[in-house]
Amino acid sequence: MSTFVPASRVSRIKVSPSTAAAARARELKAAGRDIVDMTVGEPDFDTPDHVKAAAHAAIDRGETKYTAVNGTPLLRKAIIGNFDRRLGLRYADNEICVGGGAKQILFLALMASVENDAEVIIPAPYWVSYPDMVIANEGKPVIVQCPQEQGFKLTPDALEAAITPKTMWLILNAPSNPTGAAYSRDELREIGKVLLRHPQVMILSDDIYDQVWFKDEPMTTLVAAVPELKERVLLTNGVSKSYAMTGWRIGYGAGPAPLIAAINKLQSQMSSCPSSVSQAAAAHALASEQGFVTDSVKIYKERRDYACRRLNAVPGLSCLVPDGAFYLFPNCAGVIGRRTPEGKVIETDLDFVLYLLDGVGVAALQGAAYGLSPYFRLSIATSMDAITEACDRIERAVGELR
């Protein structure tokens, strides 16, 4: 028997609920169950052919060695150009870092800065990994509830009330996973006014879904709306969601040079550098024509509109229409307290998603995993046929509750 005992930091964190749910759906499918998996947080499209061709070309050129810790010059140049072209943001080369996905950049930023129970403000609903990333790095998550009545968005008053002398970071994710909520320029300016009064607070701006955007007015980000905060903002992004490149594992950050240097120092001892071939593909994706992004967003919008219409027609459910990203976060308060055909009382949103899985074969994620109940998350990064089938099954399942 192994004598291995995990470090205490491991026992303090959880396995990612979204990863666990996706694994459970795969297990059930492998066992022969008819499962409609609505948990997957990655595009159902393939990586564009011209991006794959760029990777093949890099291999043919022999670009299969270690690269600089902070990424190849070509990729850093593409990142800088993409920020300038899309958002009007100017960054120097030493203000850019590249890692094995945006998730790694976020983790390294916290590792580089957080200790001794430093506080990190996390608006809820939140991406499931944020609190555990903070805990793993010896920080204290400070959860601020952002109810549906506020559009699932952080208000200036709530932010002001959450800041203490120990506050080190605010994590701001827009469009949000799981709600798709985003902030207008005016809303960001009001949040910025609060942050300008508290110069010790840094901001992690997680913009990984910023190109999956459905509104007519352009998407903006905190550092663009409040340029005075630029030296306190780490803007993180990547190619996973916008370019259907989740498995290529390339993310990047732009921020103050001292923080970027600390992130690079940690990465030099962790992974040395991201994949050279993936970097070549990412550089091409960011710098080439963007028709794939435009076309995929049109498809996501059609799926969003259809699914929201279907869910809002189900008695007991209601769904706010998201501004961006590829998730829905329906409210299921109207089914709490009702009984399944087998007589089990639905007491929580976890009970409801388990009922959907066991009863009609729809895999979803409970709102409690994202810090707000009673809700559940559905991904629309799947085919319209799957979305239609899932909506049919959810409607039937709710109709069978007593």
C-alpha cells in the first residue's frame, strides 16, 4: 500500500465540477446510456483549416524545439497586434506572457502575488476554478453575490463593501462563465471609480470569451474603459474559445512588466515554455483573417435565441438572455419543492440536474458549483440537434414533476 499523503493544499481544493461532470457524461455514454451532454465548455467546431496548416508548416520548418519562456517573438507580436486592432490597447513586448492556456496564466498570476490569506474578490456566479485557484495559492476568496436582478453583474456599491485592507485582487470575467453577462463601458467606468480609490487592489480581467459577443455595440474591457488602471490590470485571454483551439493549450496575459516578469520566472521552473507548434498556430489565428470567429458567433447566437425561447416557455424555468459566451444559466426556482415521478423531492439545483441526468439523460451543471442557486448551466457549444433534443427532454422532465 502506498504511503503517499497529499499536501494540505491539495485537500483544501476540489476537483473542477465541470471537468467531473463532463467525465461522468462520457462514462454514461460509454456504458450505453443515451446522454445529451450540455456540460462541455469548448466549441463543437473543428480548428480552422488555415490554422492547422500553419501548425503543419511550423513542423515542416523544424520549429519543434524549446521556445522562450514568454513565447515566441512571432506570437508575442501577434498578441500585441490583436489587442491594438480589436481594443485599441497598446502593450510593450515585456508586458506580454504566454502559457499553456489562460488558466495557467491566471494560476501563475495568483502564485506570483498571493500569500498569507490575501483576499481576492470573486463576483458570483463565477467560473468554478477561481476560488480553488485562490485557496491553492494561500489566499482567501471573498465571494460577492451578484443576483439575476443585477444582471448577474458586480455593482460599485457591492465592490466597495467587499474591499478591505487585505484585498489584493478583483477577478472580473466578462462575458461571464456561466451567465454570459458583460459590462457596458459606463458600468466599467463606475467600477473603475471604486478601484481608483483603492490603489492596492489589482484586477484580473479574464476576457477569454470576449470575441463570443452577441450585442451590436462593441465589446469593451476594464482597461479600455478606465485607462488609468492599466498598471494594475492583468488582461488574460487565449485562442481556446474564439478559435476552437482548446486542446492546443495557448493562453496569454498582458499587464504590468513586474508582474509579467514574475509570471515568466515561475513558468521557467514549471513548464519552461508552451508548445512551439501550438504557438505557431496561435500566432496565425490571431494575425490572420477572422471570418471563422464571425461565422461561429452567428451560429452561437442562433442557438442562444432558440434555447432561451424554449426554456422560457417551460413553466418553472426562466432564462436571462446572455450578452456573450456560449452558456445559458436558467433559474429553476419554480421546480424546487416539487416531486419526481419516483416521489423524490427536488430540494436543490443539484437535485434537479441529477434528475435531468437520471430521468431524461440530459447532463447539466448545478448553479451551486458556480456560487449561486437555484440555477443550472447549459452549454450551447454543441449542435442544434443536441440543443433541440435537450430542450425537448427538459420540457418533458419538468412536465412530469408533481
